[in-house]
Amino acid sequence: MIRRYFNSESRAIGEGEFPSEISGIGAVVGVVTDLGYCEEEIEPDAFKGADLSDVLVCFNHGLDTILGRTTASTAIVSIDTKGNLLYTANKLDSQNPKIQAPIRYIQRGEVNKSSFMFEIAEEVWSDSTKYGSYGKRTITKIGKVYETGPVTLPAYKETDSYAREKDGTMQSRSAWVETNVKPDNTEELRADYTRKFYETIIK
């Protein structure tokens, strides 16, 4: 599974001390994201046909802070006309002490990012100005969405989760290049990518 973070709106809806629902944009399509080791973009049609049958809506990906779930009819996860992933937790449990603080953070605007966990069905790698040959991944089809929701901060580069994401992405890139690029050009492309990658670190 892969996690991605977006500077997208999360908002509380409803009057009174405790809102009736939380909604936000879990993923934004058509935007190039610099992951620190490659670029990535989700195509506008990537979510078409994706499995959204059982999606959790959580705060900070925490299974102890579940805000809703589609199979329990306490959350709605859908795709808008632009292709973005939307989520709504529409039956918040005001008696659950573990979600009370996160809800307050969202109400006050202290949490303004979202994230989602998913698996890729199809991807294409192309050249990147910053990261060289095959330094940009375009996600053309998402297979399944597992979880989405508001998050405080993205994973830092020093964390194990960031390292795992990086390793997985680079392995996916290598597999794609070996499958789709002619052998006589592969080593040259790898050398070019490595050179561009280390140039960004030195800078």
C-alpha cells in the first residue's frame, strides 16, 4: 500500500459544539508532486474503476481514530467531476473521546491536509527535468483505495515510513524500466537518473 499527502481542505460541517460530519479531498489529480526522489502525478481518470467498496476514513491513518467506514454506512467516498477523491464521515460519534480532539483541530483549521492509502494498478514513467530519465511517475490507474482522511503532517524524510515508500517507488520504477525500455539503453538511463538524484542531494 502507498500513502500520499495533499494540501487539501478538510472541514467540519454542522452547528453546535460537535459537527455532524467531516469532509475533505483525499487526493488531487493532475498535480505534479515532488517526492524528494522523483516526481509523481495522478491522471484525472486514474480513479475510474477503482475499488472503493471498503474504505476507512481515519485521522492520521490511526485505526484507533476511525471517523467512519463505507461498509458501515458511516462514511462516503466518491470521485468528483475533476477526478479528485472525496471523503465524508457523516455519522461522527460524539461520545468517542479518541476523536474529540481531532475534530476540534479540524474545526479550528489547525488540520488542513489530507492523505490516502491505495494500490497502483497501472503506471507510466517518463523523463523529469529535475530527476533525469524516467524520473517522473504518472499513475494512470488506481486499483484500490484502503483509507483516507485528515492528517496533521506528511511523513518526514527521516522516518522509516518515508524510507519504505521511497524504496517501493524506486523498485517499481526499475521494474517498469526493465519491462518497457530496450536493454541497450537501460544502463545509460540508470546512470543518468543516479547522477541527477545525487545532484539534488549535493545542492
